[in-house]
Amino acid sequence: MFAPIFEEIIFRGIILDGLISNHGVLVAFVTSALLFSISHGTLIQLIPTFLAGLFFAFIYYKTRSLIFTMFTHFAYNIVPIILVQNSNVEDMMQSGESNTGIIAASVIIFAAGMAGLSYYFKKT
């Protein structure tokens, strides 16, 4: 649950910012996304996390806010958990399983993040 916070600080706040100032946007996006992907340590996650890293880099570059990338990263992490652990979310919610609170919080965090992004992009 805390991984998006730390990963965004490291990969977007430190690495991406440093690469942009020294090598330009394209090199920074690709390099930071590649490092992000490799850091996950599994071959099966290499391409999806690389693409996610590019998307997170874009959001950070456009908004200059780690909060938005953290929200998006959190949503990216929670979707597979919901799909893998609970093939039928409605039944799981009604059964009162222990993941209900996590899923509810995730939906709220995701909605807040998307609302924030929507507001930000409407302003600019």
C-alpha cells in the first residue's frame, strides 16, 4: 500500500526530475520507466510496468505533482489485486470478506485521484 508513495518519490521525484534536467524529456521518460520496470524484478511485469512508468512520467511531467502520480500508481496496483483475488467483486462485497474495506478505500482514493486529474486538466 505504501509502495506507490516511495516509488513515485524515487522514480518520478528524484530520477525523472534529474534526467529531465540533464538529458531531456524523451530520454528521461524512457530511462525512468525502464528503471521502474526493472526494479520490479520479474520478467512478466517488465512490459506492463514499463508502460505504466511512461504513463506515470507523463502525468508527473504535465502536473509536476507527485500526488497525482501516487493516486494513479495506487489505482494501477489495486486493480490486479481486485481481479485476481475476487473474480466477482459484488459477491465479495456482500459476503463481508476482510478485503471489503481495502477495496472501498481503493475506490475512494482512485475516484479522488481521477477527479483531481480531471480538474487539473480542465484548468490548463
